[in-house]
Amino acid sequence: MEEFKKILVLENEIEARLLDLVLNERNIPHQIRSYYDSAYNGIFQFQKGWGIVLAPESFREEIEAIYKELPLEETPDMENQENE
């Protein structure tokens, strides 16, 4: 079995759950690890991102391509609400 390597840094739990769902559907071996630590009240997530995706190096390109295709963009309606 191949060693798992850090493939991506995730910015939030929504990204993590969505990517996990797609990778599971495609039977791509992976682990998603959060940087959250209750002892430090989430300070590592603020500095490093929400967490990481670990997977065999041979799946890196496929995982990165899937991540880029995820519907994570903000919609125009959301942007307008933020500006108000």
C-alpha cells in the first residue's frame, strides 16, 4: 500500500465534506485531517487552513483536478449581500 502524502490544504469544512463525498464515490483512497484542536481553540485552522487531504501520491493529479471542479465559487447574490 502506498504511503499517504499531503495533497491539498482545505479552507473550510464545506470543502472537506464535499471533496470527501466525491473521492468516496470514485473510490479514491484518502484521509481528511482537520487542524482543529480544542486545546488551542482552533488557532491552527486560522493560521494553516481548515485541514488537509492525505492520499497516495499516484492520485495527486486526479484529486487536484476534482478539487478545481468543485462548486465552491461564491454566487453573485452572496457577494451583493456581503457588500450591503
